[in-house]
Amino acid sequence: CHGAARSYTPAYVMRDAEETTEFYSRVLGLRLVEFVIDDKVPSTGDAFPYVHLFFELGDGSSVAFFEAVGLPPPSSPSHPAYQVFNHLALDVGTKENVDQWIRHLQAEGVDFVGPVDHSVIYSVYFYDPNGIRLELTANTNWRPEPVQAQENLTLWKQAKLVSFQLGGDPAPLLQLIQERRALHKLPVVKET
């Protein structure tokens, strides 16, 4: 087996199909291309009625949503990082396009954070009506570095172990971050 070729369809739970369709169609300009309705989940056999919506992205892939009536609201995350790190990033091509999207989000009354210049990508962040964090981004200097990535993973694992041995002290992790940033001459990420 080899690695997956690309993401096919990230899928999320939505609160309301109509509200989600309105947001993704009007605000993000995505076309609703499929609406599946069933009384049980094919992969598990669980018997609850649901709908499954698919919105087409520019490359022909899609993002999908499920609604099952009567689901309780999701539990609150145990740490704010879950609401920041878990997100769907969509490539809009250029930094100028990100800036155009920012103006569009402002006109639509959507709250956002950004633009954020990560030195390798340029992004804006906001939430959809389901509480899913979205990122519209453009590559400004990112390129794959598999050897460096493996080295950083090893160093991160070592720093986590030292941090754990010190009772959760984040100092070894922060030291690693500072060393790697200096080595690669990476700027501190900042909102512009």
C-alpha cells in the first residue's frame, strides 16, 4: 500500500442542513452537489435517519456534512486548543485572494481572525454555523521537507519526555521551538 492520493471528502456533523447550505453556498460560494437521505448508516447499520450533504470545491473534491435530528449538542472541548487546532483549511491560491476573501467576509458580517502571515502560508480564520473552524489560505513559501520533518518529530518526542519527567514543565518544549525557529530563521507568527 502507498499513501493516499488526496483528501476525498472531509465530513462533519452539522446542526441544520438549511443553515449549513446557506452559509457554504452564499458565503463560501460552494455548490451543493449531492444530498443523501437514509434511515440507517451503511457502514455501521445504526438505525437513525440522517441526511448527508456534499459541497463541491474548485478541484472537484468536496466537503460533506451529516445531520441527524435529535442529536444532543457536542460536548465542550476539555481545552481551548481543540477549537483552534481542529479545522478545515481551504487553499484559495494567492495572498491577494485571501485579502479579497477578508473583504467578502467583512461584507457578509462574518467574524474572523487575520490575516495571519505564517511565513510559509497566509491565512484568515473563521467559524461556520456549526462551530467548525475554517481557514482560507495561500502558500507563500511552503515546501515539503520530509527529512527535516522526521528530525523535528524525533526532537519533539525527546522534549516531550523531558517535559514529562519534569512534571509537565513546558520549558524543554519552548526551548526546542526557539532552537528550531532560530535554525530555520522562522519569524514569530503574527497577525497582520
